[in-house]
Amino acid sequence: MANDPASHVDQGVLKAVYDGNNTVAAPVVQCVAVKPLASNGQGGPERYRVVFSDILNYVQSMLASQLNHYVQSGQLRRGVFVRLKSFQTNTVKDKFIIIVLDLDVLEELGECEKLGLPHPLDPKVEDVQPQSTTIHTGGFYGNNAQAPSQQQQQQHQQHQSLPSRTNTTTSSVPNANIWPIEALSPYGHKWTIKARCTNKSDIKTWHNKNGEGKLFSVNLLDESGEIRGTGFNDQCDALYDLFQEGGVYYISSPCRVQLAKKQFTNLNNDYELTFERDTVVEKAEEQNGVPQVRFNFTSIGDLQSVEKDTTIDTIGILKEVGETSQIVSKTTSKPYDKRELTLVDNSGFSVRLTIWGNSATNFDVQPESVIAFKGVKVSDFGGRSLSLLSSGSMTVDPDIDDAHKLKGWYDAQGRTDNFASHASMGGSMGAAGGRMDPVKSILQVKEENLGMSETTDYFTTKATIIYIKQDTFAYPACLSPDCNKKVVQIDDGQWRCEKCDRTHPKPEYRYIMQVNASDHTGQLWLNCFDDVARLIMGMSADQLMELKENDDKAAGDVFQDANCKTWVFKCRAKMDSFQDQQRVRYQVSGATPPNYTAECSKLAEMIKMYSME
């Protein structure tokens, strides 16, 4: 009855939970206080401390971050009643707490002032050893309360291993103090987590002026949340083969808990783990009771509204599989294997998703399979596209409702549907191909202050070259593959590259050209590297440099011929510093002659927009 909420509260249940002999599957308690925890200033999710009362006792609790919306929406507030559907208990600094993993707010019971005069649950001297339990609505029924004669035996056994209330098997880790991942922080000590390894990276190596080393990382998941763990050097050797994707493990301190480096992880956790020399990792004999990969899917049709560089999960039908190709990183000069996949779903859209490294070379999934991706980065390359992060994972034909629904839709109608591509939305495609960038006039580029912000701006513009700087149009480059660094002449027939630590008999000249381009609204200085400048000049920088040395007039004619030609330039604008002054630098990444057929069609469409019925 709503007018007698006290009759719905499970009085004494908190003491039973504390003593380890609770038999109420989903107890009803009253919320008597809600307070936000102090922020760590790292931009992570807010955390809330809640005090629950069963009229006789009260206890401090912490909400799992996935329940924050109850507080933020005002549903969970002082005076309301809740049903605790899933929770864990622990003792932190000799204080008994509950970590709430799932709950229901019982709005039909209304809200009222604190019922009764509840007392705190204080640990007794004999209860110094912390204990942990996980309690669910499902799977709890059938567990009988311990008889008083058995409780002393159980207390003795707790010094051997901790029981789980969801199954009767015990942890194989001695003196285990099982903590939920959600409760880990730099201030906790002597803890053990039981978690599933949902992703294991390849071993990565580094070489720099401070030395060299190697590392690997794993994503760990339990019912309360996820956390990333990393092993360096000796720990990499010791633990890499032990961790296997899908396995359940006990990880015990000492293990460093530190603020997460968000540039390296896509997990929703303020902290991450670093395995130390004495960190204990043991495979759990009981592999059940820990969830599989947890997804928060974004449909392919909703990608247009997702911010660039956001990390998401998505699921789709594998429509097409591209061939493996290789690119070379401009920053590290290392080759990377890649493969492009095309996914579709019942939103009627398709998207291109890129996988990398071993995932690309070893990919062997049949088209029309369902693939769930966790940890993909949203890019605006080609409208909207996705890229699987090194910390992400993919699961083929997962046994989840979303996959079954998607497969059913595809078999019923999706196989014959036509799909819209994000490449046809959100701007105009520059004729240079590739990235989908807005078409701007030169005046618009300046008025909209493109490149003035902290991020790089991309645009496409059609302009005519009116002047090319001839004094410094090329530089002598290293002949080593994938180097292209500037070389210095130290003697006749000797050109030195500091990066490669090699001497070459001659350099290869490469363009680094500045051109002034104009349209009907203004002029703009553009910077062109070798690939673009070859198109503009019609010859390599080596050829032009040789021509200039032998026939300066002929070289001047080449520059003159390149003037007064119109190109569609694909550009990026970014703030740059030069001689202690900041300026916007406009870099050309691609150029093509105008496609006049496409231009005419575009103008015709614009004219239609102004036509009157």
C-alpha cells in the first residue's frame, strides 16, 4: 500500500547482508541521502554516494556509473524507496559499504521523511576480514540460509577463500577480498578482482632516446564495469601468454591503480591498472558468473549525428570485404596493414569500417555474417566512416538479442534492400576524392576563420593558380625508402642524411611549393608537397631542377605554363607558428582538374532551388 510504505521495507535486511546470511533476493529499502563524490578532474563520469535504510539500520552505498541517470533525472532522491536488484558488498578502511549495480525506484510508494531511527552498521572486531558478495534477482533462489552451527565454520573458511552468493564454488585465490572493478581506486589496498578478459592487444615495442621496451594491454570486465590493465617489459613476458580473450581471471594487488590515459583506451573508467612484479594473476576455475563483452550499440543510421573522434560500439551485417592493403605512417615511417569492410543494418544505411594489423591480415569472416564491434572511432573521412581501435574488439555472430534481430531482418528483407551511404551526406565531395569536405569559396574560408581553432579544418575549393614562388620550390631529399628527410651536401658527391645516418652520392629533389590561387572572391596562399606539385608542374622536381640548372629560360616557361590553370584543391587549414608569430597554414592534400560535367549538374541543381512554382 502506497499510504504505508514502511510495510514494504525489508526491515533488518541490511544486517542480514552484513552478516552474510541474507535470504531476500531483491530487498526494498529507503534512500535517506544522496551526495556526489568529489571529482578527480579528469572528465570521467560523476559518482554518487547514497545512504540506504531498512528502518533498523542504514549503510553507505556507492552507485555504479551506469545508474547515474537515476540521480541526474531526479528519480533517485532523498525519501524514495528502491528495490536493490543487484549489488556487491565490501569493506573499505574498516567501513562496510554496498556497491549498487542495478535497482528499481518504486515510485508507487511515493516519498517521505526518514522512517524510524536507523543505526549504522559498524564492523565488529571479529569482522576485520572483509567479505564480498554478488547478489542477483536470478540465480539466488534455492540458496538456503546458513544454520547457526555452520556459521562459525563459514567464518573460518572465509580466511581460506571467500564464497560467492551466486554459486557455491569458492575462489582459488587465498585470502581473496573480491572487489568490483567499479570500486577500484588509488586509495584501495589488498584487493582482488574477478574479471573476464574481453580484449588482448598485440605486444608493442618502442625505441626512443630513453631506451627501449615492450608492453601489452587487456580489457577486463565484471558486472560493475570495465578497466584496462597494462603490463610492461618483464610483466609483458610473464603475463602475455596467461591472458586469453574470453577467459576469467583473479587479479590481486599489489597492482598500481592510476588515472587512465584516455588517448589509449575507450573504456568508461577513470582509472587503469599497471601490472607490477608481485601482481598475482590466476585463471579462475569457475568461468561462469562473469558477463561477456558489454556493448552499447549506435546504429549505422545515427552516425551522422555522432561527433567526430567519438568512440562507439556498433553492430551490422558484413556486406562487403575489401582486400588487404598497406599504408606507411607519415610520423613513424612504419608500414601498417589495413582492410576495409562494409556494414549495413536495418536503419537503411551502410558504413565503411577499417580494421588494422593482424585483425586485417587474419580476417576470415564470410559476408552476411553479423559482427559486433566494441571500441570503434568515428571519422569524417568520406562523410562518416569507422576505424577499429587497437583496444577495440570484434565478435562474429554473437549470441545476443541485437544480433538475432539483425539476422532475422536481413534474411527476411535486408538482403535485397538498397542502402544509403554516409558518403553522400553532410557536404559536397571534392573532386580530389577521398574525404568528404565542404566546398568553400576563398572568401568563406577567411570569413569563417577556418584553421583558427585548436582543431584542423578541412575544405575543398576551386581556384586558379596566378603565381608560383620559384626561389624555393624544392629541397634535396634522402634516397632511402620512406625517409624523404632533407639531406645536406658535405662534399662533392656526398649528401648526408642525419635521420638515416647514411651518405648518398646525390639527392632526390622533392617539391615543397607555394602557389597563390584565386577565385572570384579573393586570393589564398597554398602549400603543395611533392605529389600535388607534380600534377601542377607536369614533371618531377628532379627534372625541373635539372632543367633550371641547364636552361633557366626553359624552366621559367614551365612555371609560366602552370599559371592560369584551374584546379579543385582539397585543403586543410591549421594554425602554425613561424618566427614566434602565429598564422594559418593552408596545406593542399589533393588536386584534380575540374569535372565540368559534374559542375554543370551541380549548377543546374542550384538553379532548380531558385525556380518558382
